[in-house]
Amino acid sequence: MDLRHISFRLLEVFMSVVKTGSISETARRLHLTQPTVSLQIKRLQEAVDEPLVIMQQQKLHVTEAGHELFRTCQRVFGHFDDYNDFLAELKGGERGRCKIAMVNTAQYILPKLLGPYSNLHPHVELPLEIGNRAEVLARFERGEDDIYVFSHPPSLEHAKAARFLKNPLEFIVPTDHPLANQQHVTLSELVKYRFLLREPGSATRMLFESELQRRGLVLSNSVQMASNEAIRVAVSSGMGIGVLSRHVLPIGDHGFKVLTVSDASLASHWYFVIRTDRHIAHAARSFLTFAQDHLEQYLDGRWVRNELHGLNLSLADQQIC
Amino acid sequence: MDLRHISFRLLEVFMSVVKTGSISETARRLHLTQPTVSLQIKRLQEAVDEPLVIMQQQKLHVTEAGHELFRTCQRVFGHFDDYNDFLAELKGGERGRCKIAMVNTAQYILPKLLGPYSNLHPHVELPLEIGNRAEVLARFERGEDDIYVFSHPPSLEHAKAARFLKNPLEFIVPTDHPLANQQHVTLSELVKYRFLLREPGSATRMLFESELQRRGLVLSNSVQMASNEAIRVAVSSGMGIGVLSRHVLPIGDHGFKVLTVSDASLASHWYFVIRTDRHIAHAARSFLTFAQDHLEQYLDGRWVRNELHGLNLSLADQQIC
DNA sequence: GTTAGTTATAGGTTATTATCTATGGGTTGA
DNA sequence: TCAACCCATAGATAATAACCTATAACTAAC
């Protein structure tokens, strides 16, 4: 039996012939002519090298080989129906995966969106990758993920970015620090103290340093630390001043004090970033649409900057091609 | 997803791509060129309307949709493999059915062949039809069965017949009949008595009557009976003389006596008959070959006339077209 | 930076498929 | 016997599939 040149259309026609028990009737149902169906069946029989139906006293009689082939076809089409269901879910964003890579700071706020989304779409896998800016950037270059979360989006040609949340920076000091109880502090006062900072590539540090440079200020003393947690703990134990995203600060007193700096309001934004030169997973589209619709609901409304509309619009355009 | 124009070849190529993880490698294995495979995959993706494999850092990566399609294909090919096994058995005569229609008298001897055959090929169905000559002839005309067993084969154009067993006729009389103990009896002596005969169409009766006509003899008195059993019983109870196939006579004394008629040796033959204008079931070929090889083994060698060779030879020729 | 290996694309040829219309031949039932 | 069905076959055509070669473009490794 040579399956090679047998198409599913052929099997469809054959099944109809078995079901209706008539070549003419099949032709009518499938909007074909009777000779077409006749010939199709003949071709199939040649491929199988065995008669599938025989005329017997003016009635079409299905042979054993034909019967068994019919059963085989039923099973086969069953599997393809299943596959179609799967595809439908996949395309509808109900199934599949959406790999997200994010910078460290974002790990505190993205779950607030991912949780509700995941509950709504339980069949969507959501693997998360967390790294510093350099690491996430490298992943972006290699196109390893579906969605990237940055502050300071990379300005590469085949990237599309959209802000979704303001990321205000806060200065924190130990509770026993000289500035801890001062009403208004200025940036120039602060730089005399020792600072605890993330690595040079980090968005937080870049933002802070560019502000210092703009103002012609220089830090007298700074220590580099590998994570936001490390900085928080170090500040609490009196090692110096920390500059941290508002979103990573726990609510309530935790051994440090947030300063009100009168002459500096530092803030960056988080962006959802996608590559436009790659196929975008349906689940990723689905998540971004969800985010656009529910940012205000699940994130603190004070900081939300919902600019996802344009991104989703351009994705919808792309979908057509 | 539009299956219509997807052939199994296409799925085969796709499966190989998934298995090898490479388009070039697949091309080499399937003796195609790389662009051919590339294009096939593209076509398949268009049919599914969803990427199945994507290039990621110089490596082919199978998408979710691709993976699921692969699994679907595995199942589908599994079913067709099963079907191929089924076909192989069918074509080898190991499976299927062989419908045999036979005249009444044959029912006593054919089972001696069918039994051993059935044991050898347990998956072959062997439905039997038994009727008088007219009935079997009608079935033959309509082509309802695969093999027919006649004495006096119908001489129709698209029929092929082969003798396999001699069918000698015997005259039986009640044990208390005047002729019962006579050494030699002649036909002309017999016709004075009452005869018990089958219906006019039956081969036995036709043979007997044509012999009478040839000799210019006329029966003085005859009674028609519907079955060989009825005749046997009637003879035993003294109703007259019977003419029966040797093969339907039980061995040993059963209330009647077999005469030795010196001037008449009546015998017909049983034939296997098939229609040559129809497809011959593999099981039927298989049975006829079996019969050719084992006639002498399972039937009384004295009567066997094995002329199946020619029949099977012409069947083998036909098989080619 | 050259080579070797990969995939993608363009352009072309040939074989096959998927259709059709027209027609012939056989059955059935009025 | 004739109309109304059925199926099979012939002959024709347009679309498409299935391939090819040549070539481009990219990446990894030497």
C-alpha cells in the first residue's frame, strides 16, 4: 500500500462513499460530479491494490478491505479533529507557553499580573526568567523568550516596547541615620554619605548616576551589592544609604526610613518589550492583551502608565501576515 | 487547518524533520534536496496556519503546534501500519471470507475439505450456502458467492470450472426387494419398478434420465422426492428403487441394498466453479490451492479427479491484472 | 577571514491531481 | 418499452505538487 500520494481529501471522499453507499450521492453531497468520485475511488483502490467497494446487483458493496480502511479513516480523522481542537486553543491563547524574561526589580510586581492571568488561562505555561539587565539583554538578542521586561528598553531596530508602570526610586536610610528624621533633604546633602548600589549596568544605578552627572554631583563613597535584598538588609544594619525601586520596598517599618528628597524625583518606567522579527506566540499576545485590560486592576493605580494599546495594535496588524 | 491537500508524503517529511531536527539531514535521508524539504515544511505550515518549527540560534526548534502534530502523525501512521498488516493477511488468504454455494449432494463431502482448511486458516470466514441446482445456479448468476460446487457445471461464458471428484450413482433397493439378491441386474430390468427420484433439475436425475433416453428406456412409475434423505428412508421402507450419489450413502447396512447393474455405470463429477468476470477473493484462491494440494489426503482417493491445476493457474494469471 | 555547514528564496520543469463534459451500458420500475 | 437511475470510461484542461538547480544569507569553527 502506497500512502505517499494519498491526500486526506481522497479519504474523505471514500468515507462518504462508504457512508452513503453510493457514488452519485457522494458526488451530490460533496459538490462533485459522479465521474470524479468514481475516479477517486479507483485511484484509492490502486494505491491499496485491493478492491474497496464492488458493485453487486446494482448495489455498492463494501469489501472487507474497504470496511477496515473505513474504520482506519475514522480513527485517523478523529486524531486530526483532536489536533484541530488543540490548535484552536493554542491560537486562542488558551494553551501554549509564554516565556517571559525580566530584570530583577520587576520580579516583585509582575507576579501581580501573572497570577490572575494564569488563573484565567490554566493551560498556558508561563516560564519566567529573571536576571540583571545584561543577562536579559543577552536573552533578548538571542530571542530566547516571548516577552521581556526592562526599565530602559533596548533601542534595537526589531524591538517594540511599551511602558506599563512607573518605577519611582526612593532613598532609604537606617533609622538611626543623621538624615532619618529630617523633613526635607537635598541631593547634594546625600552624596556625602556612603551609598549602597547595584552593579553599573542596572537601570536603577544608571538612572541615579545620570541624575548625579546632570547635577554635577559625585558620590564620595559607594559599595556595590549584587541584589536589592542585600541592599535593603545592609541599609537596615546601618551600612549606608540605598537607592531602590519603590516597588521593592516592603510596606511598613523594616529597619529603614524612606527619605523625602525635595530636589530630586527620580523615576524610570518598566516596559514590555517584544521582538518584531519573530513569530509571536499566541499566548504572548493573549497575555499582553490581558495586561492592557487589567493593569489598573491588579497594580497600584498611582504608578500605572498603560501604553500597551499601541503595542497590541501593531501585533494585531502583524497577525494578518 | 485544511487537510484536503495534505498528502501522507508531506507528513512523512515533517516527521523526519522533527526526528532529525534538521532540514538538510532529512533531505539526505529521504533522497531529496534541501530546498524541497524546506518548501514542504513551509506548505505544511501554511495548511496548519501555524509555525511548526522555528530557527532559533541556528538550531531547528519544534513549536508546541509542531510537537502535537508530530504526536498526531505517529498515531495516524500507527493506524495505517495496522491496516497494512490487515491487508497483508487478507492478501495472503489468512483473513477474509470465502463464500461457497453448493448443491445438496455436495454437502456430504465438502466439509471433509473445509474442516482441515478452516483449522489451518482460523481467521477465514467460510459461510456455506446449500441449495438445489436451480438455487445455486441463481446465486451464480447474481454472483453472490466466491465458489460454487456443481455436478454439471453451467456452461456460461464467464465461468471457469474444474472437476475434483467423481460422483458415481448407485441404485438402491429395499432389502426385501425381488432384485436385492440378484447377482447381475440390467437397466432394462430395473425400469419396470417404481423409482424414487429428486426433482427434474437435479444433476442426479438429469444424468439418469439422459442415460435412459440414450437406451430408449422409459420408467414405468416414478415418485418425486425433495431430498436425498427422504429417498433413502423411502427406499428402506420399501417404496421403490432409489438412485443416489455414492457419497450420500452411509457405510454399512441401513435397510437397503446397493445393486450391481452390469450394463450401466452412471457417474457425474463435482466441479468447483468460479466466475471469471469478478474479483476473486484472496481467501477463495487460497482455498482452491489448498484443495488442489490436499484432495487426495482428505477425500476417498478412488473418486478424486484432481483437475484444479488449470483453474488455479488461470487464477494466478488473473491476479496480475 | 575563509571554509563548511546551515536554512531560505527564486525560477523553472515535469508529473500528477482534480476537476469537468460527454457518452455508453446496465437495471429497475412504470 | 421507455424513462430514470445507477456506475464506468474517455478525453480534455487548469491547477498544483513535487521536484530540481542556482544562489543568497547567515553562523560557527578553524
